[in-house]
Amino acid sequence: MYLIKNANLISMADINYEIIDILVDGKKIKKIGKINEKDFPKAKVIDAKENFVTPGLVDPHCHIGMYEESIGFEGADGNEMTSPVTPELRAIDAIKPQDVAFAETREHGITTVATGPGSANCIGGTFTVIKTYGKTIDDMIVVPESSMKMALGENPKRVYSSKSQTPATRMATAAVIREALTKAKDYKDNMDEYEQNKNSNKEAKKPEFNMKNASLSRVFDGLQVKIHAHQQDDIVTAIRIIEEFGLNGTIEHATEAHLIPEYIKEHNIQLIIGPTLGSKSKYELRNKSFKSAKILHDAGVEFAIMTDHPVIHLSNTLTQLGIFVREGLDELEAFKAVTINSAKINNVDDRVGSIEVGKDADIVIWDGHPLHYMTKPEKVMINGEVIHSK
């Protein structure tokens, strides 16, 4: 049991910028308020000394553990570039907990990440949500398969045109996704009919198992779809596919979303924007702007902000965030974009993303203002365990 005293709390919920105490019991947050140490004599007291305290940061889209640092080919397991449709792949079968990036990431206050396949394939497989601390992937998992990754735009077009294989155009990329979804829906309908007939004691022949269709068909039961799209035309295509098939979808990167904010708001689509730090390394990024977050917020669009690690190292999460604030995004809204909004969009806000009673005790005590470039975490707690102390 831990008692954190004198926290300048930014809870991302109903208590922000207030000096208050936090009681941690086991893996969970037990109590928030003015707490007398004498009431909990067994608690180990941590004096935050009125420093800022936030929930552990949550990255909504990255590839940590999929591209192990300093390894090269042997550690690169993020893209299966042998087929444009690979929904049967799972990130949890490739993540390397020994990746040195995990230690640096949690030491910078990032305690939860959504990580998964890259964007080489039209359909790439499933993301997972994990904590950034654990000896094995089983120790780290929050949600084993949290979403299905899809991609539009330059990447699948470039990868497969170089192989003289479909897709070589944006038209073909969308068509490949549609064809796969249609086959998966037919497969699901046939399996559902088989189960109904079997349960009604009617003669029923079980359809032949197809691993690709079985995995992809889960999107028709609500499994989230993450669609990589930078340009505004690709964003609109992604929305068209989401609505055509009735998917629970988000747009990932959404680099030009600030050029069409009214359209996105009208279609009630959630975005995960970024990475915005760094150069405009390809044509799709020509309109990349740190003003995008303010424009989207002012338009009432719900979004989170990603690093896309290793594109931007997760340790630079707050460096990137600070520039969004410099360019007009409200500070508290910025913090929410890497905590509670990120958790909500990845459907794990019941456990992480804010400091509230009953949630996982993922807590960071900072030694200064979190957005100042000199600030470091004084302590980082994951699941109620202090895993880093400065």
C-alpha cells in the first residue's frame, strides 16, 4: 500500500491542478482526497512535494516491441510483406519485452501503449494494448487483440507495386479491403447459420474453416478497426469503408484531417493524429502541421495523439505534445490526448488514462511541469508498483 501525499494532481477526470492525496492499495487506486497518514499506518508514504502528478501516459498507436531497437532485420517483425491481406496475424506473437525501448519508455512516464503491425498491408493483423513493464508479454497484456489494422495510401501501394502485385493504386487498395471484408462477412453469416441450425437440432454442415476470414469476421462483432490514412482523400475513403460495412473504426495518423474538420465531425469519426514531430519525409505529409490539434478540437472532433514509435521515440511523447500546446491547443486538452482520450479510443478507459478510484495505479510524479523540456519523472508506478525512481 502506498500513500502519495501533496500531489499537484492532474487527474484527467474531475480533479485537476489541485493539491491532494492518493491512496494505492495493491494494483488499484483506493482513495483520492485529504488522507490522514494515521488512518493507514501500513502505507508507505511518498511525499510528492506539490509536484505535478498525472496518470501514466497512454500511447494510442505505436510499434514498440515489433521493431526491436539496435537489432535490424532479426528484430523487425512489424510487416509481413508477402500478402496484402493478413488479418490472422497478431502483434502479441511478435512483441519482444526485452526490447530496450520499453525501459526508456516507462522511465519517461508512458505506462500503457497500443502496439501492432505496420502499414505495408491493406489488412495487417491485430494490435494489442499492453503495459510497458513485464518479463513476458503475458505479464504486460491489457487487451490481447484490441483492434484490426488496415491501411490506405502510399504504403501498401508502394510495397505491392514494387512486386508487380495488387494493389498498385489507391483504387485497388480500397478494393482489396472491400473484397476481404465481403468474404469475411459471408463466412460469418455461414458460421452463424450453422450454429443456429445446430442449436435447433437441424441438419447442419459446418463451413470449412478459413483462418483469415475467421479473424477478420470479428470486426462485424465490434472489434475495432484502425485505418492508416494521411491524405484527406484517403481519410474520406476510410470513412466510406467504415460506414459501408458498419465498422467500429478510427482513422490513424489523419495528417490532413485539419483540412476537412467539418466533414469528420459530421461523420462522428474518432482520430489518432501524428506523429507530427520531425520532417515531412514523404509527399503524404506535406500538410503536416502542429496547428492541426487546435483546429480539430475547436471543431469538436475527438482525438488522441500518437508517436508511431519508432518513427518518433516514445520518450519524446511530451516534447511533441508541448509543441501542440505552443501552437494553440489547450494544455489540459493536450494532456487528455495522451491519457484519457487515448484510453477511450482504444477502449481501455475503464482501467487506465486517468487517476480515479478503482482504476489501475499507473501514476507518474514529475519533478517539474510535465511539458518543460528539463522535466523528468521523479517516480513511475505501474499496477501499484514503483518501477522507476529518479
